[in-house]
Amino acid sequence: MERWTEIVGATRRDAYDVLARHLAIGFHKGQFSFGFCDALAIAVVGFVYDDFISLGEESWPSFFNEVYLAFDAGEVGQPGTDAVEAFARPMIAKIVEDLADDA
């Protein structure tokens, strides 16, 4: 993460948000599986928490967190409910819709 942010001249918070944007759009378009996106979001969230502890509230990537929580919602559902379809997919669709509206 450090090297990447040096190369592109961004903050780590920006990098997390860019990654989240790619995950959300890729999942929404069917380019990435839920498992891939969820696993990557889980792998990165540890760095997000570490940054928050060491750098403070200014480092918190709110967009990344929104996308992370959407994938998190798809992990577990009630028996007989597909949590990805019931929760994660609609949440991600709303996120992508909001991105398009902001463009």
C-alpha cells in the first residue's frame, strides 16, 4: 500500500476508496464474484483499522467502509435466504447507482 500510494501520489484512504469502487462496479457488472470481492474487502479492512488506530479519524475511508459492509451483509443470512442476493447485491447496486449520479 505504501509503495502504491507513493507512485500515484494518493493517500492510503484514497487507495482504499479506489479499490472499493472497482470491487463494487466489478461485482455489479458480473466481472468479479462475490467470494473474490468479499475476501479482498476482508483482507484490506485490517489495514484500514490499523490506519485508523495509528493515524486517527482523518484516515477513515468512508466509501470503502460502505462497500465493505455491503459485502459483509452477503456473508450470512437466514436459512433459505441467499444473503448475497437479498442483501449484498441490492446494497452494491445502490452504491453503483450513487456513483453514476455523482459523475
